[in-house]
Amino acid sequence: MRPRWINHTTLKAGTLSILAAGLLMACEHGDRTPTASQPGGGIRGNLIGGTPGGTLQQTPEWLARALSLGALRSDDPRMTSWTDKEEPEPEERPFKVIPFEFDPFDTYLVRARWLRGIGCPTDAHVNDGTTQSDYSDPACLTGDSRDDKNKGLLLVKTGPTANYAAAGAELKNVEGIELVELGYDIRKPGLSANDPRGSHCGAGAPRFNVETTDGFWFIGCNSPPAVSSGGGASNAFLRLRWGPTVACPNGPMGYKDGVTLSCVTGEVTSLAIVFDEGSDTGPDQFGLAVLDNIDVNGTLVGKGPGN
């Protein structure tokens, strides 16, 4: 049996040299089939939807650029990994989410950081000046009980998508598990991940880069589509989950090698969230996302190194 942990079961895993894999994947909302580059809009290699076994009809430019970047390890001298503040011990969580910035040419146009006060509130306190009351965003009625500062993960890429830089976060201590579910809460109003308001949610960013013993998969914010919940006209966040489906009853689907939509299989060797679509990518032209409650197999992490 391959090891699996679900719903806050402690992972028993050794030291992991994670592949951050900040592979540049410049996609934007809209077209459902890859097309050529568009001025000011990045690469429109949108991978939305599809069924397992389907492949792209042409090799999009984002894939060549992604593969040229290669695998980034946490000890890569080009990587800035935010570990400036030690987490209190004992840390009773099976994995950690460590922000990183890949900016080998010192453009200073990417940023990744856990910040207090920007996350999805669960059992937070509000005060109208006289009376204190509890408040939870409907998207996150459940969250990371260890997060008492309402932290959120800020991911930013300013300027063009073509800039050779990315923000992201490594998910550490996940080696050897089988994936049943991935997800996060994203700061975005409305009912759909395709809503242009709020955080950027493209086919390519923010995305999970998943490497297992069986291969490498991309799972983009809206490609393949996630199951969303908690959204509404007055809500600030949307909960997105990629899990078992009829086509893939044991876990999520993703784009293997960025091309073929298939079930994610095998034991995890590395897992990262990558944000590499800049402020020239529509429909929002925002170049920024705020995430919280990073979900791996039902276990939520909503805090990490930061202020």
C-alpha cells in the first residue's frame, strides 16, 4: 500500500528535497483552445476543460518556456525562500507551505509572502465600535485552526508574463503520499473562478505543479475546472477543490507534461504552487492572487513564514 494521509492524519515522511518547479505557464481566460501569442496578453494556451486522454492540438509556447526553466530546488542559489521566522513547535501539521520568489535576473517584480489580515476569516472577531462579534466568510467556515492571525498567501507578478520570474510556494513534507484532493481558498467575489473581479485565476496561475513517481502534472486555477463553493455576492473568497470525479475516482485530474488531461497517479515527490502570469494577462490584468487554506487531502494549512 502506498502511504496516504487524509483529514489531518499526520504524515510520516523523511526529509524532502522539494522541486519548486517554477515553470512559466502563460495562459489567460477566454479561448478554450490554444492559439498563437497575442500582443500584450501573454500566451493564450488555455487548457480549460476536456476529458482524460485528450491532448493539445499544437505545442503552445508556454510549454517550451516552462520546460526551459527546469526544476528549481529549495537550495537553488537563484531562489529566495522565506524562512525568516521559525514556526512555533511542535508543529502538528503534516505539511508546510513555504513561499519562494524565483527572480534570477533581479527584476524585483515578483513577491510571495504570508501576511496577516488578508486571509479567509474563520471564527474571526469584528467590532463596530461598541460590540464584538464573530465572523466567518461563507467560503471558509472551516479553516486552519492554528492560524490565529488570519494569514493569507500573497502571490504577485507585476509587469509582463514573459518576464523570466515567478512567485510561489513549496509544499514541504508531502513525499510519498497519493493525492486524493488539492485546493485552496482564493480571494475572489462571486460564484465563479472565471469572474474577472478579485484575484487572478487563469489557466496557468496560480497552479499546482505536481510531480509523482508516475510523471508531472499542471493543475491550473481554472484548468481543469475546480469544484467551487462558498461564493456569493457579499463574500470575499471562493473555495476551489480538485478531487475525485467519475473519470478519475481516486483523485484529481491534471495536464500531464502540460499536454494530456489525465488522472494524477503515483506517489508525490514534489508539490508547489506557482504564480507566473503577469499584469498583462486577462481578463483582470491584475497579476496578483491571495490564497488561504491550502488543501492537501483534506488537511488545511493557512499560515507560514511571513510578518
